Amino acid sequence: MSPEDAVPFLDYASVLVFALTGALVASRAQLDLVGFIFFATLTGIGGGTLRDLLLGQDPVFWVGRPGLLVLTSLAAVLVFFTAHLFESRYSLILWLDALALAVAVPAGVDVAIGAGAGPIVTVAMGIITGTFGGMARDTVANELPLILKQGELYVTATFGGAVVAVVLIGIGCPGVWALIACGVTVFALRAGSMLLGWNLPTYRPRPPRNKG
């Protein structure tokens, strides 16, 4: 499979998994079926839509593949009738979100490279593809976006994966293997943060100096 062949697969996979997380958030808000479909679609296509608009892709990826909208709707219907079976839906959301990141970031990197973007823009597109849909999902649901949770690697995980892909491609690694390494890096960093408490130092304001 060439990197070009991987793009549709990565898009379908990331849209599906992100759509499931959106529908699960809708279940926590106890919305109706239309609300489920809205959240699933917003989350599933949000990051890829912003990526394509910024890169000037015409048409945006789901416009050329409307089956993606059918996929998000089916994911919403599935969750609508099965969400009650899961005891801890928030934990499921976290792990599905981590899996979606591990697919979406390579997709964003691949599309950016195909559009002729340089390394810095390519890394940025990987981050945007991975994070924007989930951020929109949480913001609309009036929940603290995962991207803002203290003590967890989220944007850092997407950044790390995108950088790994760009570096590997830059040194001549086959594109498919670079994308796989990207996804593995993203998931490993995110899982390590959730399971083992991996994190980066956070800002702490210094106490005011005693001028006396």
C-alpha cells in the first residue's frame, strides 16, 4: 500500500472512531437521535475539514466521499442503541479518542505531504486533524476539552507522532512505515499518559516577592 492509497483508509478509520466518541458524548448529555448524529458527524469530520480548508483542498475530503457522512450516522445509531451497555462511558471515550488520534494524525500528515506542504506545516496539519474534531465535540457539549486537561499528554502526543513521521520521511523511510510509526507514537504517548501518568511540566505562577 502506497501513502496515497492509505489516505482513504485512514480517513474512514479516523472518522468512524471519532464519530463513536462524539455519539458517546451525546449519550452522556442524553440527547435524541438527531443530536447523536450531529455530535458524531461534528467530531468525525471536524479535524479533516479544517485541515483541507487550510491546505486549499478542493473539494473537502467528505464532499468527495459522502459515504463518510453515512458512516458517522451509522456510528451514531449504533451508539444510541448500545451506549447503556457500557458501565464507564467516559473511560471508553478516552480510549477511543486515543485510537482515533493514532489514525487521524497520520492521515493529516499524509494529506499535507501530498499537498506539497513543508515539514512545519505538515506537523501542524497532523495536530489539527487529530485535535480539532474532539475539541469541537467537547466545547459544544460544554465539557472541558481533553486538549485542556492538566497533567495529560494530548497535543504533545499528536506533535510527537507528526514529528516522527516527518523525520522518518525526511531520512528516506518508506511513507507507509513512517505513517505507522506516527500512529504508534501517538497512541503510545497518549496511553502512557492515561495509564502511567506521563506528562510535561505545567506552568506554576511564582509567589510574589516579599518587598519588605
